[in-house]
Amino acid sequence: MSSTKRPADTGVPQEIVQATLRAAEKLSVPVAEVTLRDVALEAGISRSTLVRRLGGTRNSLDEALRAAGIEPGGRKPVRERAIEATGAQISAHGLGSVTFERVAAAAGCSVPSLYATFGGRDELLRAVFDRYTPMVDVEAFLAGPRGSLEDTVRSLHRLMIDALEREPRVLPALLAEVFARPGDENLRLAFQSLTPRLLAGLGAWLAGEAAAGRVRDLPPLLLTQLMTGPIFLHFLVRPVTSHVIAAEMPTREEAVETFTQAFLRAVAPPPDADGATDERGTAPSDLT
């Protein structure tokens, strides 16, 4: 019997290993430069499903490849290095500072390799927004099973806070630029990408809740802003206010609960003539 460790011994399904190898061949890149999104596409599954099958880390895939006799390499692929470098650039210097020349220098790669990987600056920025804003996490959450309206709002608030606190702080940098330079062309292009996704994900879910009578029938944009605006503002200024009134600052969970209940009160539908209650068993009038 052969003593060679099989990919299955690592807990990673054999079909995932094979999908990785096929993706590398199709893209004509080393295995180390195949992204998880490329692997998921080749395997015919979502990226979130792939991550779950890998136990939440790419390291298990690398171990499975080594077990199959393939060395994936230790250095991160160009795509990963570029996304991280761009995120750090936006966090430190703003969106307008991002150029392929600066990203290539920070990522330790060439400008042609960035064009080969992303095609252009817009595609690079979309990848960065996917990584450091809550868009992908929110979409994945809303695509799965959910609890009550209240539990869903609470969970979404936590996802938004995670994105605000995630290093590098890309989302706070973008929001700060909105207030400082609302007419900036770079911001307009960025929000041309972000806003439709926000309305297609969070906005569509809220529109569905309105159609079901669980929230007021307001335009999806207004519902989305009612939900995200207060908690974004609180956690954007929290690093400053915590130094001024540290003893009075609510905990993260206290803030989540406060903004969750405030949103539910703001969007509670008017009571029916027969006094029908909402899905939490509370008369809508009791929320005001």
C-alpha cells in the first residue's frame, strides 16, 4: 500500500483539488495565483460554499495540494497582494491616490501583471470593495436562512460594524471622502459600483419586507439609509468620541441593540384596524 497522503486525508474533497488544478490550467497561472473565486467557479459552487468546505481558510486547500504532490508556493498570488496593497492605500491616502504604479510598488509586482490580473483599475477597486466593505457578506447572509425581522436587522448591523472596523479601514475612508469631497469623480465611479449592489441586496430584502407588511412601504433607498445611516455614523465617530466621553460610551452590543430597536420603531407599519401584531408578537403601535 502506498504511503502517499491522499487529498481526502486533509478533509478537502478531491473535486475541489481537481477544480483548482483545472482553473490554474485554464488561466495559465501557477496554482498559488488561482483565487478561491476561480476555484468556486470551476467547481460550480459559490465562493461562500467553497470557503465552508475548506474550513474557513485557504491553508487547507494548500495542504490538500501538497498531499497530492503539488507545491502551491508560499507567496501570496498577485491578486491577493494587490487587493491588500490597494486597501491599505485607500485607508491611508484616499481613493484618489490609487494608481497601478503605486499598487504594483506596494504589492511587489509589475504593472503589466496587474493589468493581466484585473484588466483595469475599476476591476481592481471592485475586488477591494468586495473584500473590505460589507457587500459580499450581506449578500451571502441574505441568501441563506434567516430568523425574524428583528434578528435579521441585528445580524446585518453586526456585519456592517465588522466592515467598518476591518483593517485596512477602506469603508470609513470612503465615507469620510463622501463628506469631504462629494463631487469627486473617483467617488462617483466607486458608488456607481456600490450603490446598485446595495439596493439589489439590502434594498431588495427590505422591499420584500415592505411587501409582506412587516415594514412601512417606503422607497428601498430610504429604507436602506434608515437602516445603515445611524449605525455607520456612530461607529465612524466612535474612535474620537470614545476618547472624549469614554465612561459614557455604550458597548458594541448595546449600540447594536439600540440601533436595531430604533430602526424597527422607525419603519413599523401602522396597526391594522383589527389590531394585528407584527412578527415579534408586538403591536406595531407599541413600538412608537
